[in-house]
Amino acid sequence: PFCGRASLSKMARDSKNSKPFTVFVEGNVGSGKTTFLKHFAALDNIVTLTEPVDRWRNVRGQNFLDLMYTDPSRWGITFQTYVQLTMLDLHTKAVESPVKMMERSIFSARYCFVENLHQSGLMPEPDFIALDEWFNWIVKNHDISGNLIIYLRTSPEVVHKRMMARARTEESCVPLEYLEKLHQLHENWLFHRTSFSCPAPVVVIDANQDLSLMSAEFSNCEAKIADALA
Ligand code: DGT
């Protein structure tokens, strides 16, 4: 299900001339993004940038992630402003490698998470407008472009089970319904392509399978990218 070898080779070649070939790994909470990135971290030519979730959990002693889950109407704007900043930091980070792979992007923060808070009526209109103005300014004034999106496609029931199993404290009260809404936003954006524009071509991977089967698929992708860079 990965891109053809020829097109990847060309992409990797192009990246040597200018900025790195940039991959965004996207998918619902618990879809396996971290595991996916770990497989690629072992390759010489790839830099993987994991999502700064630990930074969100301790901003000068404040847990923004927990605040957002506890009272989204009050703290959603605070959390999403900080997410936007940390994502911009990753997008603009200079790397030496020809391939840069990011866990999520500023796009999914805006198109899935902010959108969900707004659509659910949990983000007051002025908060949403301020964030969106910032987002539009960033898109216009910074190079945050990508070359490929890998969409780890899952069902909400599967990721809900995984989320409960990993038992991250902040996520203990997250209902299935929240994951269903996020799922639909990812689907409309990356699969049906009926909502926001995609910032790069999308490769869809079935990420519902259990981890042992997934690792075979991940290794397969890894081999193809390595091949392309050879
Ligand atoms: P993985 O490896 O696929 O299991 O990925 P996770 O679940 O570790 O990472 P992710 O990005 O799906 O989410 C980490 C936590 O942060 C999760 O509770 C959802 C939350 N989160 C991530 N980005 C945003 C965002 O932009 N807005 C909101 N409201 N929550 C976010």
C-alpha cells in the first residue's frame, strides 16, 4: 500500500537538492504513530520527530493536556495555542537528513482537533477565530509544507481499546464518542477528501491489525524508503 518505488526514488532525489523530503504520520489517537516512527528512527537517512506530548504535559509545571481534557471550554484555546507553537517548531526545525518524518502536523491539530472542539461547541467562537487567524498567518508566512502523508487508518473501537490499555492518566475519561468524532474528521480530510485540502499526497495504511502484524507492514515501508534513498 506504499507509494511506488520509482516515485519514492524521485522524491528522495528531489529532497537532496533543497529541503528534506518531509513525511507527516497522521491518524487517530492510539493509531500506532509512535510505533510507526520507531521503525523509521533506525534508518540513517531519516530523522523522526515525535509529537511533543511531554512538553504539553509540563509547561513550566502546568499540565496543558490534562487541563484541556478536564475543562475544554476553558483551556482548549490555551492547549491548542501551545500545540500550534510546538508543531510550528517541528515544521521549521532544520535537519541534516534527506528525509524528515514528523508525528502529526500543524494541519491535523487545526483540521481535526481544533475543528472538533469548535464543532462540538466546546470552543467559544472568539477563541476559535484567534487560533484560526494564527493558523492562517503561519500557513502564509512559513514553509510548513510536506511531501507525503502516511495515514494510519483505524476504527474508533480499536483505538479506544488501545487507549484504555495504555492508561495515560489524562486520557482515562475520554469516551468512545470523542474518538469517533476525531475519526470522522481524519476520514473526511485524508480518506474521502471532502473537507480541508490535503497538504501532500496520502498513503493509507490499515492500522487496525494487532501490533505484530503491523510491524511487518512498517518494516515493509521502511525497506521501500531505504531503497529509495540508496
Ligand atoms: P499513537 O502513537 O498513534 O498512539 O499516538 P498518540 O495517541 O500517543 O498521540 P496523539 O497525537 O494521537 O495524541 C496524544 C494525546 O494528545 C492524545 O490524548 C490526544 C492529544 N492531542 C494531540 N494533538 C492534539 C491537538 O491538537 N488537540 C487536542 N485537543 N488534543 C491533541
